[in-house]
Amino acid sequence: MAINANTARNAKHTSVCCMTGGGKGVAMNALGIIPAKYPVIIFDPHGEYKKLAGRKVYQYKTRMNFAKIFQKAWATGKPFILAYTPKLTGNSEKERKKSLIKEAHWFGSLAWAAADGNRILYTVFEEFGEYSESNQKDESIIGKIWTGGRKFGLRAIAIFQRSAEVPKTIWNNSPIKVIGAQGGLNDQNRVIKELGCRAVDVIDLGHRNVKLSMFAEQLDEIVRTKVHYLYSEAGGTFEKMAAYVPQSNYLTKNWSVEQKEIDKNGSYKVVS
């Protein structure tokens, strides 16, 4: 179990909240959320992670293999990134969700067992909304990581599409919040209340994403070329940030005059 409590450690838990197409992947890769010197484990239900901020991600599909490799990698004291994509059981959506929740809790328990206050371990929960059981208090091992993991070196990151569906345990105990384009009014209001921003600040995120989208012929669809965020490290404060989408950056050379003006204006700090 978690050892070597160090109450001097800073709280670095993070919530990354972007609606579909809002740029959560770009945020994880471009905003420097996880420093390269630290080890990372990812609960990755859909097997999305091949690289993270230029670092190779090693993927595993069984508990045995993931736990075995994690134990060996953790013992080296060196940085690494390992992802766990569980094989779910059950024939119905309800049964599969129950299986997903069980796997997420196992993953959280493994992180808690490894936690050592003398070291930092980033623990990422991708698509957290899919196995979040309510938007109230989270009394599972995942909630325990958010409330008690700081002093044991755990820095947890929850990535989800809708803040209104996420437990307040996770939301309230994430001093760092990365907010992309929001969908529903409830999600917008939760962001406004937490960051102290205006409705227009939140609406502008999605507006800019759409205005700077372009048609990609090889995909036969409209794609994002630049995504925008509100980045907060403490309640009531935020900074405007943006990043170009690497896969579609070639399309920016065909931006219209209007798009070029939108790109230049808005006081967004561009990160690479």
C-alpha cells in the first residue's frame, strides 16, 4: 500500500474536460501537463495511446502483463509510460460498464499500492466519464487517489467530455483544470463557476475551433486545425491557451483572410 507520506508535496491533480472534437488529445500532447522526467500509467479503455508528448507508450491488455511490467519498470526508478486496455466482459451495456468500473478500480488500486511519497507517479484515467458512477462524492479507490494520493506522490489526471457527469470529489480536488470546448449549458456553468470566467470565454473556445476548421480531402470531412483552452491552476483564475493540431497543420496554409485574422486575435497563448 501507499508509503512514505510527504505532506509537503504540492497538489497537482488535473481534470481535462473537452467535448468530442474539443482537443483532449492535443491538450495531453502539447500543453506540458506531464513532465517528461516522470513515470506514467494510463487507464486507456479504447487503446488510444501510442505516444504521449513524443514518448512511446507501451500497451497491455491483461492485468497480469500490465502489473508484471509495471512492477519491473517502477523498480528501475526511471521514467516510462504504460497503458492498460482491459478486455471487458458481459453481453449488455450494463454488464460491460460494470466490468469497466471493476477494471478501473483495479488499476487505481495498483497505483495506490505502488505509491511512494519519495517519488512521483502520474496516473491517468482516460474517458473517465464512461466509468464514473455519479457526479456526487466518489468513495472508490479513484476518489481516494484524488483526496489522499498527493502526499504519496500520486498525480492523477481525469480526462472526460462532460464535467457535469464527473464526481465533485474529482472536480473539486483537481487544482489544475484544462477546459476545451463545452457542450451543454450545465457543463458551461460549472466551468464558469470554477474558473471565474465569463460565458463568452467558454463559448469562444468552440467558436474558434469551428471557424478555423478545414476540409481534409483524404478524410472527406471537416477537421480541426487549431484548438483552444482555458487553463487554470487555481479556482477563480485562468489563462487562454491554444495549440495547432499536428495532423492537420498543413491545411493552415489555405486559411482564408478571415481565418488568419481569427488566428491572430483573441489573446490566446499558442503552445507547441
